Amino acid sequence: MTRPGKLHVGERARFGAYDTQAWGSGGICGDATGKVDTECTQAQLEKAAKTGNATVTVTIRKDGTASEIREQ
């Protein structure tokens, strides 16, 4: 991510860090067939979050920040 910020995942707020990676397989970004994960930009992640069209898995570090956001 280019800047840290709050991400809402379902009912929970999570925080991204500068080194949080986001991977998409068609809903956030990338190949619409979902065959290849593509690294997404923060803008793509924010746009997908607003539409709610992607289901993601978020990996959380011990400090509570997200290390990875991966579209399912």
C-alpha cells in the first residue's frame, strides 16, 4: 500500500501498513477468470471495498496491521 489506512472487513476495522500486499483474482484487480493472482494497487483495493464485490482473506500481524489481503 502507498499509505497506511483503515480497511473495513465485514464488521471489523483492520489497518493496512506501507508494506501490506493486496492480491486480486478478478474482483479487486487482475484476470477475471481468477486463474492468476495479480498484485493490486491501493486505489483498486479501495474501489473494490466501496462496491463490496470481492471476498477476501486478511492476514493480520501480531501488532494488528494487515500484512496481506488476498481475494478468494
